[in-house]
Amino acid sequence: MSTPIVTFRELDREHRSEVARDAERLHTAQITPRALQSENAILPPNTRVRVRDLIGYAKKAYLQK
């Protein structure tokens, strides 16, 4: 079974459609800004995130020769 190929144009169209739908939901008071932000968040609200060694990670990721 092969994985379907998705183009950037398709992803962009879908994203713009979702943004327009969310804007309409806000405009018509179907959802509050806070609820929409929570719905679209990558992490659940009030999630604590800790980076153990931010400087070490940044050096490794961005300062490679």
C-alpha cells in the first residue's frame, strides 16, 4: 500500500480553509478565542514544558561546522 502524495498547494488550500472556518466561528460567536486557541494548540492548556539543556541543544543544532 503506497502513501498518497500531497502537494504544498493542497496543504496550503486546506490550511487557508481551516483559518477561514475558524474566523467565521469567532465572528459568529460559535466559539470563544480562548476555546479556539485551546482547540488548535499542539499541547493541552497549562502544560509545563522543560528544556533540560537549551544552550547545549542550540549549540548542537545550530552551531555545527
